[in-house]
Amino acid sequence: MSCDFFSLATSGVSALSPYVPGKPEDELKRELGLAQITKLASNENPLGPSKKALNAIAHASSALCRYPDGSGFVLRSALAKRLDVSANQITLGNGSNDVLELIVRAFCDERSEVLFSQYAFAVYPLVTQAVGATSVVAPAVQWGHDLEAMSALISDKTKVVFIANPNNPTGTYVNTDTVVRFLDSVPANVLVVLDEAYCEYIDLADFPDGVALLAKYPNLIVTRTFSKAWGLAGLRVGYSVSHPDVANILNRVRQPFNVNALALAAATIVLEDDDYLEASVKTNNKGMRQIVDGFESLGLEYIPSVGNFICVKVGDAAGVYQKLLRSGVIVRPVANYGMPEHLRVSIGLKEENSRFLDALKAIL
């Protein structure tokens, strides 16, 4: 006896296409028999985790027979101190992706609209469709968010607005004045999510600090992660900062123990490791300059980025991607974002960037 299990799933879930992550190094080694792989596909920190984080993990591992602290008290307290907020404003997640899903699950249903930009992070439409809500996509301007156009699309059905700042995959950002004007235009009953996964890399006078805006805008939610500049992508730990009532609601749908003990320990200690963060930013700045110089020497058009990645226009991106794979270099095709001529390249160490640029030059 057989069953059509897709007919049992909700309509939003059955129509979903699973999120496709960057190609794993081990898989490419098996497929092509390559010994050396350069992975620049997933916006990971090329420095590896900090020594302080590794020591914290080793210490915490002796208690792996115990459940982690379900409230994440120590990490939330450390975050509250660093960000100058109350611990009851913080919601922890299994990566910030987890928190993005919690927001939509807590506040949206099939009668709701969720608003985001063209070329914005692929998780926004996924979590929207999963709960049966309607995605409303605002056209981008110069590959970035047009907040004026987004404001005009807010309706009485809009429950959540996602703003990725900076945006993945384009690397564009929205400045403080533009964000404030937008927040001033949004009704109080519409939640605005400022997704700041890459904010630690940015030192620009006009880049907004979402946490600093929370006091004036109680409908604002700021999400951040330890996966990028803090170098803990493999542990999956992120968080949001919001009005305490919003955090209370999110914590009602948050799964118990959604952040594991090793992640809690590493994230807590790495917040004290400003030397590591400084090294991450310095490595990224130098690598970005190296990659951009390489693109310019090849006469390639690229989208200026403030993240730890950059999109470059190569024409037949799918074909170039496959040729780079055969050279042992993994980057990220972004045709699923409506950008079939672009590849997204994560910033790596100097030698990794050089290997990518040499391979790209040989292909082109």
C-alpha cells in the first residue's frame, strides 16, 4: 500500500524547494578526485575559530551528557552587557536563520503578507511560504533595497518586513538616514526585521546600528549571528534583539535547547575576544581589496560589497562555476536569486583568493 505523502503536507510546505547550501569540499574531492580544494562559497570566516572558542568547547565537552541551559542565561547576559540592552530582549537561535523562522511562525499565517526586496536572502521566501503567508517582493535599485518602494507596498495584511543590511548575496547596504525614514513610515503593528548578519565587518559612518534604534522603534527586531565575523558557523548560534514583549512571544515558539552547550560556551567566550574580531575584519578588508583588484584587472563588472563576499558578473555563470569546480575552487552560483550571470565569491585567505583569481583568469 502506498501513500501520496505530499498530499498530507500543508500546501505551503509541499510546494517548497529545499534550501541548497554551498557545495561541500569532501563531495567535490570524491567527485573529481582532487586533493586540494578552495571553498569560497558560503561566506565563512577563513581564519577558523578563535583559540578561546576552541578552549571553551573543550571545557564544555566534559558535560555533553547534560542538556544545555535552555534559556541560554550566560550567553544572553554577555550579549546584553555588550550591546547595552536587557537580557529579556534577546532570543537565541540555532543560527540567525532559526530566529527568522521563529518570527514568521509566531506572527504570520495564511492571511498575512511578508515584504522583502528582490535579490534578498533566500530564507525569507522559504519561511514565508512554509506558513502559508504571501511573499511581496519590492523591486531592487542597483542590486539593493529600495525602502521607499517597500514602504509603498505595505498593506493592512503586512505583518513582517525583512531588510538584510548588508544584503546577501549582493553585499549592498542601506544607510542610517534611509532606514530611519523607512521606520518612521511603517505602522506600529508591522514588524521590521533588520537582518545584520554581516554588520561586524562594517566600519562606515553612515551604516546604521539596528540595536541603537530599538529604543525609538518597538516594532523593530534586529537579528545577528556568530557564524560570520565571529567564526562559529559550524556551531549554529545566532540571536535577535527586540522589545521584551516581542522576545517573550518568540521564546514561546522557540524549541527547548535550540542552542547546544558547545555553541553557548564558544559564543559566550568569543564575545570577549576582540583581537580575533579585529583580525577577522582586517583579513576581510585585505582580501576584498585583492579580489576587487583582480576583477578590475580582468575587466569584470562586480557589485561593490561591504560584507565578506562579493558578486561578479561573468556571463555564463553556470558554465564558469562548473569549470571552477574542476579547478578545485568552489564559489556560489546565484541564479536562484534571479542573477544568472553572476557568481558570489566569499573572501578567503590571501592564497585562497589568489587561487580563485588564477583559475578564473585561466577560464575566461
